Amino acid sequence: MDIRSVKNLFKLLSVIGLSLSVFLTIPIFLGLMIGEAYGKFLLFDALLFSINLFLYLVLLQHKVELSIKQGIVFVNVIWILLAFAGSVPLMLYSDVTLAQAIFESVSGFTTTGATIYTDVEVLPKMILLHRSLTHWLGGMGIIVLGVGLFSLINPSGSLTLFKAESTGVKMEKLTPKIKDTALRIWGVYVLFTLVDAILLKLEGMSAFDAINHAFATISTGGFSTKNASFGYFDNPLMLWTTTFFMIISGMNFLVHLRLFFGDAKGYKTEEIQWYVVIFLFLSLILSLEHTFHSTDSFMYSLTHASFTIASVLTTTGFASLDYSLWGQGAIAIVIVAMLIGGNAGSTAGGVKVIRYIVVIKSIMADIKQIIHPNAIVNIFIDRNKVQNKVLHSTYAFVMLYAFTVLLVMLYLFASGYDMTTSLTTSLAAVGNIGPGFSLTGPAQNYAFFKSADLGVLSVAMIIGRLEFFTVLLLLSRNFWRQF
């Protein structure tokens, strides 16, 4: 890497670091307001701000021009440094190891929501807010925020950076500059967060709990301020409100942005239609499964089933109860939701509904081609022809997803964990879901894992968040040879 690439990297990191340090003043301000010992947090944040400000000023006159390859390297470096930066406050204010703190930080920024804390309610409120902030920043992608800010420095480099994070996902520019599009998406993101927080407050949550849960909901993250998650509040209205916001957060945010431009046609896309159908279908059969095998009412079952499916489908990871106790049939239904995920362009993780649509239509086209060998069979989604390169990248993604889950599962199984824990934990980490089953079920946590295990799971979460190609390209010799 030449000196110019190094300067590009450090100037970019300084912008991201300055942005992060500004956001970290929020929990510090909370600590000041409620009388918590914020001194160590303030010292760390001041140091973070000072270092990045120094780097930025030194490189102020340096013009950044990123190639796509540089963008890929820099995105990976940024996520690694975010993990370390987010872990420091956790180590300062709780009794955790470095591996545990990094895991918690990665889980936050990747919106996975898996936690190593056995009791979050004893943590200082500013640390609870810090955890929720990592969700909120990571939800739309800390890099998308960087797109808006970084384009202020270099308009040509910002698009390159976004492509590096979202390899394979197309971002349409609704405004002439991608910076404006990114900032407007964040405007929608902030609006949803405020509305969700206000509704939760009106429904009985404290302002603190409402803000934290809104951060975790809109980001489809899952960190809660309570050990029992939403089960603590025992409020059906809160569950339905959160179910709604989880579902819309699992949709492509460009569709929501279009609505503010007066265009609601985006909600009629095949991906969103199938996404809603899948949610309704799985919620219904899970509620019927529980109703038939319990003494609970159908409405009770429907409320918790809908909340659970929304939480797992959007990879949020909240829990209103321990649904692993609902029986093996219920577990099977929830695992189906774990395998699907939300929409492309959303804050959700997982495979994404659109990829399943592409694969299924491709299989149907192959069957038709076998029956009619001379026919020309094309695949269309929303009346647009799917190009072969999209088919290839979709199949490659699905294979990489399955292969990564398999590797993590085999590692955990070889480490001595049972098959259910190994399989569902690997799915939960790679899919950025949070809870699995057995030892990592909705009523459990990740505190029992060894440091090496947490390291593997942290890498799996980052790979899943960056959708494989961005990370795995670094393993290619040709990538570095042509860098």
C-alpha cells in the first residue's frame, strides 16, 4: 500500500472517528444528568476526539480519491476499529474481558444483539445507552453515515465507499448526489426512531427505556435495558407497536424515502409483498401451533407469535417470552424465519427475501427449460429482466452464506457444544439475529463462551454484516496483486 493510500485511509478514519466521538457524548451527557461516574468515559471520548481531530487537520489538504479496492480494504478496517472503540467503555464500566467487550461491541454495531451480560439491569444507564447507540449507528451502516459526511470531503469517493460496504446491493440515487440520498435516508431513520420512542413512552415505558428500545427496534438490533427483554413490560400494545416498527425497519429504506417523495409504488415490489406474506403466514401458523398445544388464548398466541416472527425475520432478536418452550414445532417455524431475513437495503440481516425470489424463479426457469429445451426462458422481477451476473452473484452469496454457517457450526461443535447450540448459534451470528436455541436461546446469553469462541463469532458477525464478498475479497491473491 503506497503513501497516498495510507493517507486516504487515515483521513477517512479520522472522519468516522470524529463522528463516533460526537455520538458518544450522548451517554456521557446522560451520565452527567443523572449523576453517574462519567469521568472515565469522558476521558476516553476526549482522547478519541483529539486523535482523530489531529489526523484530520494534518491531512486537511489531502484530496481523497478512493478506488473500489481501497474502499473494500477501508471498510473492513473501519469495522475492526469500531469494534475496539465500542469495547472500551464496556471494559471501563463492567467486569468483562477484552474478548467479551469486543464481542459485545461487534454485536452492537452489526445489530446482532447477542450479549455476554448475564444481568444488564445492573449496568450504568450510560452504558446501556452506549450499547443501544452502537445498534442505532450500525443499523443503517455507520458507513452510510460516512457516505454523507465523507462526500463533504470528496464527492467522488463516497459512492466508492458505499459500494464497498454493500457489495451486490444496488443503491438508487433519488437525488442528484448520493450524499443527499444518504442523509435523507438518515432523516427517515431518525423520524421512525422518534415516533417509535414517543409511542412506547405513551404506552407506559419510561423515557429512557423507550429511547433505548426505539434505537434497538429501528436498527433491528435487539439490545434491551431489561434481562427479560420485552417480557419485562408485559404490555400487548407495546408488543404490537414494536412488531410494526420491526417489520417496516426490515423493509428497504429507499422505499420509505420514496414515500416522502409522494411515491408509494415501492411497497408493491415482489420482495416486499412476499416479505409481508411470509411474516403473516409464519405468524399465523406459529400462533395456531401454540394455541393447539397450550391453554393460552388465540389472541395471546397471535400477539407473541407475531412479535417473535417479526423479531427473528428482521433479525432484531427481541423476546417477549421464551418461545423455545413452545415445543419443537414452534422451534422449527422460528428456524425457518431465521433462514430468511429481511429486505435488501434494510437494517435487517440474513439471506434477504429478494435472493430467495431470484433462486426460486431461477429453479422454475430451469425446470421449464428442461421441459421445453428450445424455449428461451428469462427471469423477471418487478417486470425487469434479471441479468446473468445477478443470478451468479445471488447463487454465490447463498453458497457463501451456507458455507460460513457450516464452518462456524463445525467449529462450535468441535469445541464441545451440542448440535442445536452449534447450528442455531452459527445461524444467529452470521445472520446477525442474536438469539439461537439451547444454550443461546431467547432466555440465555453468550457469557459462557470461551475467548476464542467469542473471537470466531465476532468475525462471523462482521462477515454477515458486510455480506461476505467485502470481507472474503481480502483473501484473494489477485485482489492484493492488483491493489
